[in-house]
Amino acid sequence: MAFTFTAFTYILALILDAFLIFFSVFHVIAFDELKTDFKNPIEQCQTLNPLVLPEYLIHIFFNVLFLYCGEWLTLLLNAPLIAYHIHRYRNRPIMSSHGLYDPTLIMNADELWRATREGWFKLAFYLLSFFYYLYGMIYSLIQV
């Protein structure tokens, strides 16, 4: 049993992925509240927009660590979501602050449906990633 940089990276990815799961759950709940008119769009966008960059940076951070470890399969599995994050952030609406959600556009049915679906897909991806990272951590710890 050896504690290597790869094992450390998987442990760190597990912890950070738990935060990403929390962000995704919060995302889904927030858009459900918008859909049912429990909150107004301005307040909801003010709480969601500050979470966009931390989510993206956390995901990119532990993937850079996977790059240093040489975990190519893990990096390849995460590459589509990283590319989507970069594309989504580059094509965000023009606003005064950093973020993706514009209060004037978020209540459009298409935009609300897309944002809700995006939250569910990210939640599923992060949950599957969590178990993959758990497997990778155990595998790298028992490997001699």
C-alpha cells in the first residue's frame, strides 16, 4: 500500500467533487424555485452567479492535477465538461458581473428549461465522477 501523488489527487478530487455535487443540487433547487415562482429572478441570479467561477475553477484545478499525475483516462472523461464550461463562459450574456445568468432572460421558458436540464446533467456527471474517483483512489492506494 503506497500513498502516491495519484492517490492524493483522487482524494482531493473526491472532496472537491462533493462541493461540485452541492453546487449542482443548489443549481437544480434554485431553478425549481424560479419555475414555481418562490423567488424572484434578480435574487436568484445574484445567488447563482457568484457560484459559477468557483465551480469551473474547482473542476479545472483537480483536472490539472490529473494531468500532472498522468491519469489520461480520467482527464479524457472530464474533457467534454471542461470544454462545455469554457464554451458556456465565453458565450455568456454581457452583464456587469461575472456569471451566466441574466435576470431579464432567465424567466424565458426555453432558458429556464435549459438551465434546469444543465443542472441535472451536471449533477449526474458529478455523481458518477464521485464513484469513479473513489474507485481510482482505492485502486491507486492498493497498487504496489
